[in-house]
Amino acid sequence: MAFLSQRARAATILLALLPAPALAQDAIGTWQRENGESRVRFAKCGETLCGTVVWLKNQAETKSKVGLRVFFDMVPSGENTWTGKAFNPEDLKTYSGKMTLSGNTLVTQGCVAGGLICRSVSWTRVN
């Protein structure tokens, strides 16, 4: 009997040391824009999430935009949603931002005028 309890304890310790699987509703990772032109990696930035451009299809833009943080201060605002700020490198403006995650699809949104005018982009998880 003592042998079985030692085995059970060893199994419990072993399971505790194994890495936990990623949660299906976790925005951390690399996402490809719906048009296939860019990829953004979301990661923890202190207590918030931020998104950084990690790849561009157009090599002429690579030097100026890869490494650019385009989403920042993203904090949970409900189930599978975050709010914060979104930077648009096309017009060099920062907008109020929102992200909504559903499975392997992430929809980001940048808004002005208190949310009256918004633009959304869909992303697909690549890792």
C-alpha cells in the first residue's frame, strides 16, 4: 500500500511539472492579418498585452515597420475581449482599440469619435 501511495505522489508531482496547454481563448501568440500582408505577435507587457509587427510581406516596408508596437495597454474588458490603444502606421495616429477573440480568429478594432467611427481587421493564429 505504501508503494502505491508513493507512486501516486510521484505521478502527481510529474503532472504538476509538465507545461500546461495553451488556453484556447488566449490572445498571446502570433497572428496573421486576413490579407496575408503582415503578422503581429501579442505578448505580455507588464500587466497588459501589447502587439508588435514581426513580419511583413512587402520587404520594402520591413525595415521601417518590423518591431513597431501597434497595440498597447490592452487590458481585459470582458470574456475574450480587451481594450487599449491601436497605432496605425499608415496615418501615424493612435486610436482607441479593442480586440475580440473567438477560437483562432482575433478581430482588432480601432475607433475615433468615442467609438462612432471604427475600422476592424481579422487575424488568424499562426502559432
